[in-house]
Amino acid sequence: MDGVTVIDHPLVQHKLTIMRKKETSTAGFRRLLREISTLLCYEVTRDLEMTHETIETPMTKMEAPILEGKKLVFASILRAGNGLLEGMLDLVPSARVSHVGVYRDHETLEAIEYFFKAPEDIAERLVIIVDPMLATGNSAIAAIDRLKERGVTNMRFLCLLAAPEGIKKFRESHPDVPVYTASIDSHLNEKGYIVPGLGDAGDRMYGTK
Ligand code: URA
């Protein structure tokens, strides 16, 4: 699918299967989410631009590769996005973090924004938006609308699971933002949950209902 990358690394797929199981505990789910997010982060950053700097090893001088440009921003869509943050920050500890609070109205499934915090110069940075579930697409679309209002032009969206309906709506709204996911599942049910999915990601990671 155009603009959508499915991360089919065997470790990602194996961990995802355990996360999907209804008997996986809250602690197990959280640990796996942290592990899997590190692997997803590795994949979503694999083509970052590089430059070189002159360094001195104990042996000699050399031109060594380093990341080009300003530090990345990870933008977490609250609250479930935070579950992906920790593992990503393990891998890129110098990244800046933005939080975007949008919740789904359970009647209309529309995204309602209640919180937004971002680095001052976010428009000059690559922003990786994270949310485990791309379901209706409404929250992701609303978060990206908000980031674009702040002048952000360079974005990627990273999730664990995506529904075909969500991907379609997302790509229609933001064709310039590539999507990375570990799986494209079958469909959304009438309540807006991904099937087969893994249930409510926030509830599963925090032990709420
Ligand atoms: N959000 C979730 O946590 N799970 C879904 O299946 C859909 C949206």
C-alpha cells in the first residue's frame, strides 16, 4: 500500500502475537510494548539523513558518520502513545517529546483535543507521531492537523496496529505523512475497535477498564 510500511521483522511479529493474547498480563503487555517500540523505532529511523564529522580515535583521525540536523521529536498521542515512548527514548535518548491529548467521543468516535505541548522549534525538526492503534484515524488526523498548524512539515506516523479504514482516511487527509505499522488487521467493528486487534491498548497497558 502506497505510503504505508509494514514492519515485518520476526521479533516484532512474535512479540505482537503475545501482546494480542487476551491472557497476557498488564505487566507482560507493558514490557512487550517497551521492547517492540524499540524495534519499531529502529525501523522508522533507518533512512535518517547522515552527515560526517572529523573525530580522532586513539589511532587516527577519521571522517565519521553522525545524524544530520536537529534532534528528533517523538509526539505521543495521549494516553496510549506514551506506551511507545519509553522504548523509543531508550534508543534515541536525546529526542524531544511532544504530547497531544485527544480522546475519542465514544458516541461519535470523533477526536476531541484537550492538551498540546511541543518544543518551541518543532517546525524545524522531524516529528515521529506515535499511537499504538490507528483505528478510525480520527485522533491521528487531529494530532497531525495540530502539528501542521505549528508549521511542522516533516512527519512520520508510527503505530503497532492499523485498520484498513483508518489507513484510508489517514492517507486521504495527510498523504504527505508516511505510516509505519507492525500489522494491517482485518477491519474495525461497530464500536471502532480493531479486529482481531488486541483490545483497548490504553486499558491493557495500564490495567484499567
Ligand atoms: N484504540 C484501541 O486501543 N484499540 C482499538 O482496537 C481501537 C482503538
